[in-house]
Amino acid sequence: MTRDRATAPVSGALSTITVIVPAAAAPAFADALEAFAASVSAFEIAPGGDWRIEAIGPAPDRGALGTALALVAASCRLAEPRAVVAPLPERNWLAANRRSFRPIAAGRFLVHPSHTRPRAPGKLLLRLDAGEAFGTGEHETTRGCLLALDRLACRWPSGRHPAPAAHALDLGCGSGILALAMALTWRMKVLAVDSAPEAVRTARANVRDNAAAFLVRCLRSDGFRHRAVRRRRYALITANILQRPLVALAPALAARLERGGRVVLSGFHPHQAQAVIAAHRARGLVLERRITLGAWCTLVMIRP
């Protein structure tokens, strides 16, 4: 069994960090390795047995890595696991990802690369190529968000679509896949923002490829810091990032969500969901739906 999460664009000389840990502690060690990596994967070695956690990123500071693993081990009452750090052989990962990317269905959405022309009556096609930015529909967090949007499209709210003047926000947009899904589902204006320049460039290219430039605006912003992000309220917000930034952003997010508006949150494990829920409940939001795919969780919350 495999669980993975890309957390940042991957470039330059890379290394792998590998640790073997008991199953119950695997999520905690995977969380700790996120600080040292661009992507983290967890592999179940044998049913009911230990897990192998692998992280890919720049060569880590060995002292900081050892401290982080020791703290997790102490909190789990385990001996500190041995961490194996090795250089990753150079390879054109982007080209390899593009070659392996196949169409992916999630509810009404069908995500496909530009070199395919799928025939899918009744599906809303999203054309994306694997790139430096996270989000092509392969990962459980992206699929969970697409499924949440699919269900919202069936019953928004009480069977009605958002008002024509409504706006949406894709916070931490990555490839722009969720911004495109919202824009093309409801024909609504969407602001797609990310703190990574590579993500903004990729999102803009995908918006152009899907002929959605009249609906989606992409810009660089760290959360709600950009004035354009703070200037309006939103009927719908998606944020597929990580637990800690979601908790930190809860006050600003709730302040920008319209009455009756929904927020789709993902990028965290089920055991982390309660912290995300609590942070948003404290700001007046109510849990409407939870979607769990593999080791990842997606939440839909509403501002009554």
C-alpha cells in the first residue's frame, strides 16, 4: 500500500530520506519529514507490519533531521529510527511524469493530458499536463476536492447554483485544477493564488489551455496577503494545502467567506482533521461533509 503527497515543486540536486517505522507512528513521521522534503511517500511493507517513509527534497541538515525524528520517536515512545539519506540519481522527472499521466475521472470531472482526446459524454474535461506544480487529479487530496465540488454542483445550495456575481478563490492553487473545475462548472469568476512562482506560471498556462482566461485570474500571494485576495468575499473557497497552514489561515478564510458559502479543505491525514475542523468551527463554520480517500481527508464546511 502506498500513500504520497507532493508538497512543493521539485528541482535541483535531490536526496531521499528513508525511515522504517511501526504503522501506528507512520503518519507522525511522515508529517515530520514534510519540513525536509518536496514530497513524502509512505509504503506499507507488509499487511499489518512496519511502514517505509520516503521523502524527496534537497540534502537535509543532518542535525535538524535527527532532532525532528528524535522528537517524534519520543512522543510515540519508540526508539529513534535510523534515517538513510542518499542522493537521488538525476532524471528528467517532469518528462517521466508526463509520459505516465493518464486520464483520471472524479465525479463529473475528467482530467486528461494534452496528448489525449478522450470521448466522455456528460463529463467536464479538464486539460492538464503534469508539471512543476502540484495537482493533476492523481493524488487523493486533489481527487477528494474534485469529488467535493462534484457533490456541491448537484445541490448548491438546496439545488441552486451560486449567484451570477459570485466569486470563488483557489488558495494554494498549484496547477490551477480546482480553479478550473469551479470556473467551468459554475461559469463563475475565480481567483487562483499560490506563493510559488512556478505554480502561478503553470496555472496560467493551464487556464489558457482550457480557454478559461476570461473566468480565472492567477496571481502570486502568500495566503490572503495580496490586496486583490482581501478585497472581496467569496461564495466558494478551495484550499488543498497542509494542516498547519490551514489552521493558521482559518481566521482570514472565515472572514472572507460569504454567508451560506462553502470551503473545501484538504491536504491532511484523517487524524489531523479534527484540528482543522476545530480551527474553522471557532470562526463560525460548520462541517457539512467529510471525504476520506486512502490516508487523506477532504472537508466541506459552510458558513451559516
